Amino acid sequence: MRTALFAALTLFATPAFAAMAEDWARITSTDTGAVIYVDNGSLHREGNLIVGVERWDHRQDSEAKHREVRILAAYDCRGNTYQIKAADVWDADNTAPKHFDWTPEESTPQPVDPASIAGTILKHVCSRKV
């Protein structure tokens, strides 16, 4: 009984993206010290899109309000767009993450500037054999 209860509690306390594979590739960093990764193991096709998880590690970021943010995003390599589907946000005090979901109407595909961080992420994601 205790094992089943512990398993159930662990399941509900686990961030939404924890069930996905973790094969983090360092993509870039910001001027303030945040480091951005993509989980190559989470990348998969959904029609013409590639969907996967980003991790924004803010532990060394001098201006951060959050310790870490994980983003579930859809990337359109042909259309050069990026769309956020969901996010888990850990505050600096390391409390359990807050989870956010967006409907397609709330988060529409956004054009990506190739010179931006999103452009660097898109280039990496689109170069993967998925």
C-alpha cells in the first residue's frame, strides 16, 4: 500500500515533461548567463512539425526570476515558425514547478528571426533526423 501511494504521489509531483527522454544538447547562452538546451531525445514529428522540449537554465543568470524553465514547443522548419505549447517553471526558491498549457488559439506560430535565440534553436531542431 505504501509503495502504491508513494508511486501515485511521485507521479503527480513530477513535472509534465519528466516522462520524456533526456538527451540534452547545449544550444547557446544569453549575455546574462542563462544556458539553453534542447532535449534531442524528446524530438518527434507531429505532421509537418517537430515537437520537443527546451530547457532554459537560469541558475547563473544575473537577471533571472526563475531557476529553470522547460518549454514544450512545436517547430516548423519549412515555415520558419515556433509555437509554445506548454511550460514548466521553477522559481528561484526551487519549489515544485508551475505548469502552464496554451491552446493553439492562445499561442499561435510565431516567425523566427534566424539571428535570434529562437533561430539558433530552430536551426538545431531542423538539423536533426527525426
